[in-house]
Amino acid sequence: MNLDFSAVKESKNLLAFSAGVDSTALFFLLLKQNIPFDIAIVNYNVRVQSKDEVSYAKELALKYNKKIFIKEVKLEATSNFEKTARDIRYSFFDEIITQNSYVTLITAHQLNDKLEWFLMQFTKGAGLIELIGFNEFEEKENYKVYKPLLEITKDELENFLKLENIKYFIDKSNFDEKYKRNYFRHNFSDKLLNEFKNGIKNSFVYLQNDLNSLNINLNPIKKIHELEIFYNQNSDNLNIRIIDNSLKKRGILLSFAQREEILKQKEITISHKINISITEKFIWIAPKIEKSMDKKFKELCRVNNIPKNIRSYICTSNINLNELIF
Ligand SMILES: Nc1ncnc2c1ncn2[C@@H]1O[C@H](COP(=O)(O)OP(=O)(O)OP(=O)(O)O)[C@@H](O)[C@H]1O
């Protein structure tokens, strides 16, 4: 299996390791190419086997001279398990990354995950941007997330492990259809990939090329703490997608009426906590803060075209105004 990891060859990397097929394969693929990395694992203590998975992670870390970060929690196998587990996992990763200055978090999501995401979005109602929103690189505030296996199927990774005689674990809860994604996985994405792997791989490449040709930049041009600034796309359709996405990450799901209202008012507070301002060139999004500001600061903001409802957040967070001049 020939993968190009050169993008992270010089970076300080943390691998999210679960001891399952995908992340075990990735562990050894990174090792083969001498990519530097340490590992982090969360034990939810829901399955008996998870203790052995942590022991295996420790064993690998010791053998291959990797630092290991372990978090032990006790969760219940409720239908909310996946979301709770994910939240715990990512706040643990955030903490380790901040404390140890990692630059890249590497996860082992593969093509089956990408297709599963695609189909779940498709059935919820989504456009091109959401359908293929599962990208190789994603910028977070303090680090980036790298998913190098997105063009490889789970079967291919499993074959690699078998061929190399490498031990891995199978998480049996992946078969439990009470979790929505497992329902999608077993009934649709795995079956489709078994039968139409090459066509599906090509379709994702073509869709990505189409999106690239549209030249839409939906990433923030600036992100400081919880302030995000985007280019105004001069298209209600795209602007609302940017805002929707940013608010979703902040835990707010917009209703149809709220979307309409944002586009109409252009300067608005949502759910009493997030302020949005759509100006001629930019879209500004920041938490709503009540704070009185001195005249000089307000004047500086005015001169630099910083929207009124964003100023108090900038002031409270001590953001340097020079960083907001474009
Ligand atoms: N318990 C864990 N400890 C550390 N990393 C994990 C753990 N579980 C999953 N991961 C990492 O996350 C990747 C995705 O796993 P999984 O598909 O189970 O997560 P998910 O629920 O889709 O979450 P998300 O897509 O938001 O990361 C794995 O390939 C692995 O890199």
C-alpha cells in the first residue's frame, strides 16, 4: 500500500489510536515511512475488550518508542453514546495538543467512513458542499486534522494487516444497528463499496474537482479565539452555508426562518449568544458579549470597518485590531 504522507513528515503529529482495523493499519503505515507521531487513546469502558485494546496500545507505544496518552472514562451504551464519546475524545485531543504543542492530529477515517457520511448527509438534505465535506485536511483553531486514508477501503486496510501479520481488534459495537451510522454502514455504504469500489472512488475525485473549479472558499480568512471572518461570497446560497456551518460547530442548528432572517437583517443575534454581521466584503461571527468600550476603541473599530455587534467580543478577548485590517 503506497501512501504519500509527506505533508506531515516534518510536523509534530498525534495519532488518534483505537486499536481497531483502521488506526492499527495507519500506525504501521506511518511507521514504515518514518513519519514521527505519538498516540492517544480513550477507553470508554463500555466493552470488556477495551482494556485489552489499551494494553495493546501501551505495548505498541513501548515497542516503537512512542509517547502514549490515555484517558479512562465510564460511559453507558445508550443511543447517545457515539456523540458523547466523540465529544470526550475531541476535548481530550485538544487538551493534549495544547499542552504538548502538537501540530497535526491524524485520524484513521477511510473511504467507508467518507461514503457513510455522504449517504447520511444525502438522506438528511444536503448540497454539494456538505456531501463531500469530509476532507483530507481540516483547520482547527490550534491544529489541523489530517485524514490520510480517505481513498482506501476498510477491506484494503484489513488485508494489509493480515498480510503483515499484525494484531488488531474488532469493535463489536460497530455491528449494533441502534447506532444510526451502523445502520447506514451495514445496509448501504459497505455493500456499495463491495460492489462498486472503483466507480465510487472516481466519483469522489470528480466531485472534488468540480467543487475546486467553482473556486468557492468557505474557510475563514481569519479565526481568532471564537471570532471568525469569512469572505462575503456575494451569494445568499453560499453565505448562509458558511454561517450555518460555523453555527453548527458552535452547537446551534439554524431553522429555516432564522436563515431567512440572517440574510434579510445582515446584522443579527442568534439564540441570544452569537452575533453575525454580513458586510460588503466579509461575514463576521462572534459570541455576543455585553461590555462598555471606550470611545477611542470604538472609533478605531469604526475607521477599520469592524461591525458594531462584533466589537465587544474583540475588546473582551484583547484581539489586536491590526490583525483585523484587510
Ligand atoms: N477510543 C478512541 N481513542 C482514540 N482515537 C479514536 C477512538 N475511537 C476512534 N478514534 C479515532 O477516530 C477515528 C474515527 O473513528 P470512528 O469512525 O469510530 O469515529 P466517529 O464516531 O466517526 O467520530 P468522528 O468522525 O467525529 O471522528 C478513528 O479512525 C480513530 O483515528
